[in-house]
Amino acid sequence: MYTIVSFDCKFKGNRENIERTLQRYGLRKLQPLLYAGDLENGERETLTENISKIVKQTDSVLIVPICQSCFTKKEKCGREIKFDNDLYRVY
């Protein structure tokens, strides 16, 4: 299922840890604090567990699954963002 992850971190080191974790799951950076990609349900649950171990009291992470039907209805404005799954997952 397609997944969007948005986050906000107070400290740079913690932000980098979250970004590395998201990239390991094959999520692609769309904007500075916004990642997206295709994850299976088990992968999303594991991602949530791993992110929970990283976040601090001042951090905020939002993980939103999107069904294929809703994803096909997306609207794009401005520069082109490729939604291809061209990244590799590293476990």
C-alpha cells in the first residue's frame, strides 16, 4: 500500500536518523520532511516500531497509508515528481 510519511524534528541528528530509516524502507524524499513509497502492511508496522524507538518527546511523525484507488486520484501541480519505485530497500 502506498504510504506517506511526514515528520518534524527539533534536532538535526534525530532528523537524520529518521531519514535514514525511511530510506532503508525504500521511501523517497518528496520534500525536506516528506517521504513516500510503497510498503506492505508488515513493513509499515515494522517501520512504525523502528521510528517509535527514534523519536523524542519534541518530535512528530505521521505515517499515512493510502489505498491504490485513492492514490490514482492524486493531483499534481508544479514540478514533476516521479512516483516510480526505483529505489531499493535495504534490510
